[in-house]
Amino acid sequence: MAAWIFPVLAILLFGALIVLANTKLGKRERKDGRPHQLPWGLIMVFCVLGIFIAVVHLFNVAGFETGPEHSFFGRFGR
């Protein structure tokens, strides 16, 4: 059961972090004129990567085989 709960929680957490990073990314500078300390665009990219990995994990838990050896064209496109 934990194999289903943790990826779903990770997807929700990464989604919330994407929303937060999106709101922070629109602001150009702070009120005191100093630059932001965190690269919010890079944080959004890694959150999308985390969501993709969690979705692939959920596909594997559901019983679908993922990976290049199980693709339509087989490994190396043969």
C-alpha cells in the first residue's frame, strides 16, 4: 500500500511546489532591490522531473512494464 501512497504524495508535493515556484518566478526583484536567492525556474524543472519519475513508478506498481526493452519498437528500435 505504501508503494501507492508515497508516489501520490510526492506528486501532490511537487505540484504544490510548482505552484509556489510559479508565483515566486514572476517577481523580478525583492523590495530592497537584492536578487532572489533561489533559482525558481530550475526548481520547477526538477519538480516536473520528480512528477514524471513518480508517474512511471505508479505505472510499474500497477503492473505495466516500462523501459526500452518493453517499447513498441523493442530495444534499439529493431
